[in-house]
Amino acid sequence: MPQYAYTARDATGGPVQDTIEGDTLEAVTQALFSRGLTPTSIEENRTGLKKDISIGFMKRYPNKLQLAVFSKQFSVLLRAGVPVARALNTLRLQATNVVFQEILGEVLRDIETGGGLTAALRNHPKVFNTIYVSLVESGEKSGTIEITLGQLAHMLEKEVVLERKIKSALTYPGFVFSAAMLITYFLMTSIVPQFATILTDMGTKLPLITQIVMGLSDILRTKSYLIAIAIAAVVFGYRAYAATEKGRLQLDTLLLKVPIFGNLIKKTMLARINRATGVMLRSGLNIIEVLTIAQEISGNRVMQNALSDIASNVEMGETMYDSFSRYDKLFPPIMTGMIQIGEDSGSIDELLSQVAEFYDEEVNEIAGSLASLIEPVLTVFMGSVVAIIVLAMFLPYFSIISTLSQ
């Protein structure tokens, strides 16, 4: 049976340090609570290879799914009447992510020294972003933190499902494109050089397309470092340009205009923005705060600028419907129409959540058909590349045969 080293506080608050055996971490935690001890740290005693393996893995920040699970469990514990500090400690002890475990330990220490949950979470922006902290703060102020955490968990779960759907849809096209590149590389470095040798020995004048293909083949075989340098230069130039305000705006504008992908990106952003906006309004945040936070959620400078203008217009007294309607290329009629109905009926948070569900379905449909939409493009691309290579190699032979037949 595994052995665990623990430190805890007894009923008087005094420190206790010892070891205990248990089948699982959860069983050990319950055993300590049954003894009247409040554990502050529990670590399994590991030796040899097992210890070495534990050091190398999980040294990363928690992902959205882990954060969603944490939020749901936190909500359940608080609903059951467990104090915040004790609930956090329980979740910290069962966390499988080492970094997350350490962060929750720091959050717990901040709370135990008199700080609030919101302030403690705000110290870790890489895990708890602006919207997360803002919603927790709203929940604390309204006394509905357990409900807010449940809403956060639901929102994060929806985002995880959406991201997985998109990644899954992109896997096949990515595989096909990679295979096309490998086949092209093989043809250019193995097949073309053999033809190039024969054509060179023949001493005939080669067509321009043949010279170009042979030149590219020679570069791939003997000067691959030039391609690596060129790729590195493009990546560096892209990042440097994207780091500028003008560059980021132009690139984000272009991104939204890319066929198929631009529509997918736009609807994914709309789903995320509407869902988060609905949750924030339901939690009691005012509309200006919501629109300000939504700018960060979008992740696109075009969308951020539009939301910034909308927030300013709403702050000056304009309705949300009128403000959003100004940007009809970003926010479709179905969204602005729902906003108008929501403003008139006072149920805008609920209607925005419905809009988010609608765009979830839209994204699912686009992602589901993405492979069938891209496959013809990739097929034409691959066929064109092979055709050009074959034409370049055989065109000189056609010229020679034509000359001999005259």
C-alpha cells in the first residue's frame, strides 16, 4: 500500500507532520479529516524510477478541461456547505497537475492570511484569466459564487468541445497536405535528379520550366539550409510585423477573409463572445465591464476594435442593438436581432446564450464538412505539382522527338 508524507493542522491549529498509508490520495485525505486534522500538504513517498518519472511530467499549466473540472468540483463542494479554504485544499490535494497544485497552494495561503478568493486568483493570470476572475468577483459580491463557478465550468466545457471539434476537422487536411509535401520532396530529390543527368548529357536546350524545376531540385538536394533560412526569415518577419499595431490589425483582417477558414474563425469567436457575455450579464456584471472583457476573449484585433467602439457608444447612452448594428459585417442580423429582443424583454443574457448555441452548431457543421471542402483543393494542388514536375521532365523529350521527326 502506498505511503504518504503529510503536514496538517490539528483542532487547535498546531502543525502535525507524519506519514500515513492509503490506497489513494482521496482515501488518505478522508482519513486525515476523520482524525480531526486539516491537511496542508500530502505527497506520496516515491523512490527510484517512479520518482524520476514524476519529476519530468505535468510541468505545465492546467488546460481548459482541467480548469473546467476544477470549477465544477469547486462549485459542488461549496454547494455542499464546505468552506472555501477547505474546498480549495481538497481540490489541491487531488490535482494531478503539479503546477496547478502549487498554484492552488498559493491561492489557499493567500486566503488563509486574510485575502479574498478574487484577489488570490488574480495573482495567477496565466491560469485564471480576466473573465474568470471577474465572474468570481461578481459571484463573491452577490453571494452566489457556487452558481457562478458552475456557469464557468459549463462555459469552459463548451469551449473545449468546440476546440476539439475544430482540431479534429483539421487533422485530415493537415495529414494530406503533409503527405503531399513529402511526395513532392521525394520527387524533387530522387526522381528529378536522374532525369536532369540524362537531359544535361544530351546537351539540348532545355525549356524554361525544366530549368526552373531542375534548379529547385538542386537547391533541395545541396542547399537545404537556404530553405531553412528562408522559412526562419518568413517566421521572424511575420512575428515582428504581427507585433506592431498596424501589422496585427491587417493580419487579423486578412484572417477573417480567408475562404472557409475565415468564416470558421469568425463564428467560433461569435460563439465564444456570446456565451461569455451571457454568463457575465447573468452574474451581475454591468454591460460596459462585459464589453471590455469581451475584447480580450475575441483574440482578434478587428473584433477588439469593434467591441471597444461599441462599449464607448453604449456608455454614451446608445442601445446595444444600434451599436452592434453598425458592424454588420462582424455581427450578423441573427445576433443583433436577438440583442434587440433581449433589450426590449430584459432577458438579453438568456438570448445571447441561445445565440452562442446557434453558432456552436454552425461551427460544428463547418468543421464537420471541412475535410470534404478542402480535399478537392488539396487534390488539385497535389495533382498540379506532380503534373508540373512530369511536364518539366518530359517536355525536352517531346521537343527532341519532334525535331527528329521533321
